Amino acid sequence: MNNGSVDVVGQEPTESSPFYLQILKVLYSPHKVFREVGKEPKYLVPILILIFFIFSSALFGYVILSKSYVEETYPKVDLLAGQFDVWTSNATLWTSSPNANISVGFKDFVNGSYYDNSSLEFSARNTSNIHMKLVDVGPINCSSPEGFKNVSLRVKFVDPETLPSYASIYLYSGEDSKYFHYDLTGDLLNCMVGAWNNLTIPLADKNWVSHDGDWSNITGLDLKFGWPKDSNIRVLIDGIFFRGLFENQIRGDPTGYLFIVSLLSILQFFIKWFAITGLIYILSNMLGARMVWKPISVSVGLVLFTLFIQNVINAAVATSTLPNTYYPLEYFGGTITEKAAAATRIDEQILLFSTIANYIQLAVFMWITILCMIATRSLTGLSWTKSAIAGVIASFVAFMLGLFIGI
């Protein structure tokens, strides 16, 4: 043993193949290539495989994301910047009835990641109606096919203890004299007093009455609620979004995606590489072998060429069964119940793709395990039983570590 090489007892001298042929030979002649690596290990081989893996990961991810559409909202939500439903967290954006009070409440709100920890409260005493008007927004494009398709809001009727007898929503186009009107009364039939109700209203359809409004230029919104007789009124509003427009993020600017997927690919490769190498090294020495780090490290790098094969098969086969998938607002920012329901619907849509990809992953895991066992046997001369122990434990631990980290 010298210069980072290892002599395997009982093996005849072998002539080393060019490093690029070693990558291919691990697929059809692993015994021979691992013996070659034992004589002359070169880190250039796993580095080249890492580059292949990064490109294949980018390809696989690109195909998936090219079929993934995320619901856009206005106002836009940016969780990293701490920007949530800005319209219902700032009372100064609104006006209301002359005798009404507007305040931001922090005790009663919709509990979802797209919603700030607050809601707007509109209250008035001894009156039968109340309105709440949002102005100077947008302009918002709600015209087909590139505009928003729906407007949604959460509303909670606290007082009086009956639902409004009539309700309306107005959308303005620059001036108060130019607007669309929609009768909300029928939408309240399934609502409850004292609970958060979710109203989603289609835009630009026949149920809207136009008064010189322009769907491509929405600049304000007004909600009006009325009851049969005077009473104390208290209404909470949260989470107003124009929505229904699904966009494919990767087709705009893929640079950010390619950067992120490259980093994740490097992390995944190095975690598996070092975990498997380290465990085989430790276990082989515990089982009586004289293991050198570099040969087993290069050999494990060769084994991970199977991850490149997995990505290529997934990109070519598994994704052919993947339909265009639409991720609604509720999937990312809804309540716990809404998130779970949205996730269940999407899981059902991509079930065939997920099943095929999982079987491919299982097959590659078994392939990696067998190659690790062969590499241990070829480099150490340990019995097949001991080599199997080292190979199975190392690959299983690396697999579980990847699942735990989420890569």
C-alpha cells in the first residue's frame, strides 16, 4: 500500500482504464473498475460525476417546474420580505360610512401564512348599513386572458347576530362614476355569523353590471352590507386578494432556479459521498480490513454515477406522466385545513408520477447498495458477508440522512 493506493489480496494486477471509461465501466464491470481504482485512485472521476449530476438535476427539475403553475395574487405576497395581505393590515388605506370606526385588530384574524397577524374591524352604532372602501390601488388587470380571474376575501360578521339582508361589491376604474357592481347577497347564504367566511367571486362575467367600468383598469374596491333594522354593526375583513392567474415561474427568469438547484445538487452529492465513504471506511476497519481513504472515496464517487442515471430516467420517463399542476393560494398560504386539502388534491393529480419516481428511487438505492458491497469486497478482500454489512449500513444511513435533511 502506497501513494493512496491499496493492494487487494488475491487480485491479479489490472491495467487502469482512462478515467472517462471508468465512469461507464461501473455500470457493466464494477469488479474490474473498483480494482483499477484501488491501484490508481483519481479524484477527477467523482468531480466529473458531480458535474454530470448537477446538469441532470437541473434538467429533471426544469421539466417538473415547466409543468408547475403558481397562483399569482394582487397585492403580491412576499414571505421573505414580510409582506402579507397589506390591504387588511393598514386602516389608513380605507374609508367607511360617516359614523363608522376603522381599526386594526390583532386578536381575531385568519391564521394562514399569507395573512398577517391582524384583520380590519369596521364598526358603527345604531345604523342599518355599513360600507368599506379601498381606493388608489393598482391599476389591476382583470381582463381575459392575462388578467386576474377572481377576487377573494375573508369576512366575519360579529354584530348583529344575523347575516346581512343585502350585500354588494363595487370595483372602480379610475373614477367613482366608472365601476362594476356585483350583488353579493346570494353568496352569503352559506355564511355563518361569528365565523370567518371565505368569499371568492369570479370577475368579468355576466353577473357584474358595468357602469363604464374597464376590467383592465381596476383601481378601487367597495363593500356594502345592510340589515333590515338599525343595530350595532361590527364586521371584520381579512385577506383580500385578486387571484386566479397562474403563471409558470421558470419561463420568466430561470437564473435563480439554476443557481439554487446547483447548490442543492452539490449539497446532496457531498452528503451522500462523505456519509457512504466514511461509514464504509469505519466499518471495514472494524471488520478487520486495512482500508485506505482515497480508494474507497473515489469508488463511492463512481457509485454515485447512478444518481445521474436516476435523474435522466426521471426526466425522460417519470415526467411524461406528470400533468400540468396548478398550485393555488391555499397550498402556500391558506389555513392548516386549506393547505392540507390543497395538498391532497395535488397529490391525487400527480400520483402516477410520484409512484414511478419512488420506484425508480428504490431501484437506484438497491443498485447503490450492491455497488457499495462490491466496492468494499474489491478493495478490502473482506468476505461477501462482511462487505454486505458495510455496504448496506452505509447506503441505508446515507439514504435516511438525505430524507431527514430533505434532499
